[in-house]
Amino acid sequence: QKQAFRELIVKQGCEMAINGGFYDTDSRPLGLVVSEDRLLTDVRPNQLFNGYVYIDDSGHPGVSRLIDLKVLREAVQTGPMLVENGKALSLSMKNDGSSRRSVAVMTDDDQLLFGMFYDPASPLDGPKLSELPELVLSQAKKMDVGIVSAINLDGGSASAFYDGGFAVSEWAPVGSVWCLR
């Protein structure tokens, strides 16, 4: 059910949170969603939503094109993949507009990081999707973080972020949320 991001993170006791994957106009996920070991929606082959953010049953996080459905505790299908094997991927989009972007990043020391890229002067604006792979690598370098892989999460008006103090609010309902408790 649709719920405001702030209400959801308070209700769920999130210390930190970010929006998850994409959904259609009827609020149905556009691909795999696993929550608390339950398969909510199945994999949906798609060239754009070509990867997954997940946590397996041993608690290990990942960002990858490949998954093993039998060992997932939490997972969202999303995309496109931005970085693989530490290298920026080349993205070519027909209608690539500037928009706020949320990302999930897997570091070389097995940490799952989430972030958001946007224009502080105009919070719904941000980079083009085709610019995002290099921006992610550039930001990681500034933070002295090695990246193995990165993927785009839902962006634009259906994106939101909370790090325990700082928040970026959604303008449209968020389809799913990654919540750190």
C-alpha cells in the first residue's frame, strides 16, 4: 500500500533508508522482489532492469546481474548496471533526461553502500543516466572507496533518501525501500 517515505521509515524503525526498484503505473514491481525470505514477485527478464541488489541468507549483500533465488533473504530487481568489475559501463539511452538518481554500490571490501545524485538547487534534477557510471566512480575515488559493482535504483520523483539526519523526500510514491534497522 502507498505510504509516505517518512511515515514508512518511522513505522519500520529505519536508521537509514533509500528507495528500491522500479514499479509500474499500477504500483506493481517491475521484476523480482524478495522480502524476509518470501518471493513477492518473480524475475522479469529486461535489458534495462538487468541486475539485482540483494542480501543472501548468510547476510552477505551484493549487486550483480546474477543471483541464486534459493539463497535470497532480500532482493530487488533494478537497473541498469552502472559498474561491473570496477569498470564504468557505457550506457546509451534514447530519452536520457536529467533527473535525481539513486544508486546501490558494492565495495571491494564487501560493503553495500547507497547514495543519491541530485542538484541541491533543484532537488528533482540531476545527472543523465548515461553520466551516472563515471559519476559513481568519481565520487568513490573522492571518498577513497573501491567499487566492484554499482546499479541504478528508481530515481526522479519516486526516489527518497535518509541517512539518520539528512533526508531527501519523494515527490511521488516510492515503490520499495531498503531499510537499515
